[in-house]
Amino acid sequence: PTPGLPVLAASHMRRSFGGLVAVDDVSFDVRAGEILGVLGPNGAGKSTLFNLISGTLPRSSGELSFLGQPLASVGARDMCRRGLARTFQHVKLVPDMSALENVAMGATQRGHCGLAAASLGLDRAEERRLLGWSQHLLARVGLADKAWEAAGSLPLGHQRLVEIARALAADPVLLLLDEPAAGLRANEKTDLARLLLELRADGLAILLVEHDMEFVSELADRLMVMNFGRLIACGQPGEVRANVEVQEAYLGV
Ligand code: ADP
Ligand code: MG
């Protein structure tokens, strides 16, 4: 996609759980080559918003379009095939499998090899190509030498990077990251920030949910802030941080 053009557009998105409105009339877009930060206190609806976008949770109402195509109700696998990849707030790797194999699983979600081919077993040439691609992505996130270590034995910072490599394996145009810096040490956060800036420079659209205001303010081109399911501010980081409602809702906590 052309830099600056919307990759995903959401309008009047809403999701309730019984009487609780977790996402309430949220509209925004995310553009190619930008990092859009999503901030908000615990329970603000950030993860629910991610689940609506990534097709893991049906919305109660509202519209979504992806690369200009309206999305009716689509599932997670379909969104992945269209070019959306995500990581999770709580890392979801297969702990007993190697970092490399975990990354390779991401590639089976889209493009070159279908899920069926993966579960039936690939031929040797395909398998080599897949592992080569996965190794390239591990190198990209700085973990070339960890390929054959069990994913579950890696420190949290590395596990999060493996998850990002797995998401990249699907060759996405939009990457959703749910609190990727949570629990990371300062040097790990620096590595993560550098990677995200490189991915942005490659033209990826990145939607970054973060709790760490400093981290996300430095990285994001634009910020949106949620509180009680509603979008209370969206704009340049400086402008958003100066917003009184944002300060009351978030910075004061
Ligand atoms: P955040 O990620 O911003 O911390 P969440 O999206 O996880 O917020 O949660 C928003 C609100 O929706 C919270 O009050 C949470 O308890 C509620 N919620 C989230 N998922 C569910 C669910 N599956 N069933 C019921 N309530 C939920
Ligand atoms: Mg969350």
C-alpha cells in the first residue's frame, strides 16, 4: 500500500458483554508506514478493540474496511489471509517447539503454503524454503542464534520478539501489537523500539497498544486514548498528552 493511505478504517465500532459496553462507538484509521499508539487504563477496551479488528471477536455493530474493502463478519483466519497479523498481550507460543518452528507456523497462515499443506506435511523443498524464510525473520528480530532453542525457555523479551517474527512470517500489511513492551527490561525495550521503527520504514502499518506512555509517545506518529470503551483523544502525541481529559483519565492514575 502507498505510504499514508489508510490500511484499516473502523467506524462506530461497538462491542458489549452483557450490560458492559467494552468498546463504545470507536472510529479511527491506521495508515501504511505509520505507528498508531493506543493508550488507556486497564479495562479501557484496548484488547477488545484488537479482537474486533483481528476477527477473533464479532462486533455488536460498526463498520470495518481493510485495504478499501468492506469487511462483513470475517474470522481471524480470513483477516490473516488478507494481511493482518497480531501478537497477544499474553505471549502465545508453543513452548516445547523451537523458536524457528514457532515462526514457521506463522507462515502457514497466509500465502505460500496453506494450513492444510502444513498439517499434511510439506515436501522437502517447501520445508527448506519455509525454514529459510523463518530463519531470515528470526535474524531480523535479532534472534538468529536462538533458532533451535525451545521457545518456552527464552526470556520474555525474546519470546515477544519470536511472536513478532511469527506475525511477520504471514507477510502482513498491518501488524497489531498488544503490549509488546510489558515486562521487558530497558535494553529489551530499546531493541523492540528499533525493530518497530524499521518495520514502519518498510511501509508496514502498526497498531501498538501500550501501557508505557513514554515508550509509545516516542515511537508513535499518532496516539489514540481510550477510557471506558470510548475514544477520548486522537492526534499527534504532544497534542494528545496535553489534552485535559487524557490527563485526568490516564496520566493522573
Ligand atoms: P484493556 O485491554 O484496555 O485492559 P479489555 O478490552 O481487556 O481492556 O476489557 C475491556 C472491558 O471489557 C473490561 O471491563 C473487561 O472486563 C471486559 N471484557 C473483556 N473481555 C470480556 C469478555 N470476554 N467477557 C466479558 N467481559 C469482557
Ligand atoms: Mg488489554
